[in-house]
Amino acid sequence: MKRRSTIIATVAAAAVLAGAGFGIARAQGGDDDETDTPIGGADLDRASAAALASTGGGRVTGTEVNDEESYYEVEVTLDDGSQVDVQLDEQFQVVGASADAEEAGDSD
């Protein structure tokens, strides 16, 4: 009986540690759409207008506040299907833009 309790406690501890490691890895790396905070209200209108002016058109297909690269990020899908991430500061000024290339093997 004691051995069974020890095994159960060991498995439970391993599960907790694995979950904690997964949480740390998610917090530190990569693009995690589940935790992105979208731009809302009047800020969304202003950010969208600035991004679309920067790209010369297209449609806004995603937004994020406090992006790792800037205060606002607006994803614009152009008429040809390509995507551009437009980085904006708190005054809605463009501070950068980059083509959003799919990584090899990424099938989202």
C-alpha cells in the first residue's frame, strides 16, 4: 500500500511540474493567439485606419495591444492574400511593418 501511494504521489508531482514547464514555455515564446488582447473601440478605428493607409489598402484581419514589437499590431490581408503586420506606437504612428510569412510546416 505504501508503494502504491508513493507511485501516485510521484506521478502527481511529475504532472504538476510538466504543467508548470508548459506554462512557462507558453509565456516566454512564440506567437500565442489565445492570450492576445485585441484592440477595441475608437482605438481599433484609429489603428485600422493607420495600418490600411500604410499598406495602401486591404482588410484588417487581426489586432493586438501590447504586442512584443510595438504598442499596437494590426494584421492586414492584402488583395493578393498576403499578410502584413503593421506596428504602431501609442499615437498610432507606424513604427514598422513586415510581411507575415508562414513558417515551414506551419499549417494554421
